[in-house]
Amino acid sequence: MAATVFDMTESTATRLARVESDIAHIQCDVTDIKSDLRQMRTECQTEFRALRGAMQSGLKAAQDESSGLRLGMQSEWTSVRRELGVLHRDISRSAWAVISLAITLFLALLGALMHGFGALR
């Protein structure tokens, strides 16, 4: 028959020694696990600090780029408004020029017609 932990033929001292040995191994394993967890925690904190720093610098760069784009857009719109004002003035001047040309042509045509009919002799 195979011997088990609860074999009655073993002495109490032997069983107690086995239990103490198992407890010592378990304590050693728990100490190793605690050490590994502390090391992992330290590594995670370091990595998170680096990640947070990278994210903050990336966010700052995006904000700076956004501000630059916004200022650029404001400058472009100011330029467009200025050009529209110049275009409006040019169109107004052109409209007066067209009206003036139309009046001149009308008077010239009227003079030619009157001359043709002999009214201006």
C-alpha cells in the first residue's frame, strides 16, 4: 500500500516535520511572489510616468499646432476679407466706367443719328 500524508504508521514527529517543511517552502514562494510583485509595480510606475510624459508632450504639441492653424486661418480670413473689399471697390469703379461708357456711346450714336438726318447742320 502507498504511504500517504495521513498514514498511521508514520510518527507524529515525521508528519510535523513534513508540514513544517511545506510551510517553509510556501513562505519562500510567497516571499518570491511579493518580491516579483514589487518589481512589477516599480516597472509599471516607471512606464506609466514615461507614458504620461509622452502623452502630455504630445498633447502640448497638438495644442501648439492647433493654435498655429487657428492663427493661420484667422490671417487667411483677414486677407480674404481685405481682397473682397478691394474687389468690391474695383467692381464699383468698373460699374461706373461701364455706365459712363454707355452714356458716351449713347450720346455718340444720338449725334450720329441726328447728323444723319440733318438735324445738326
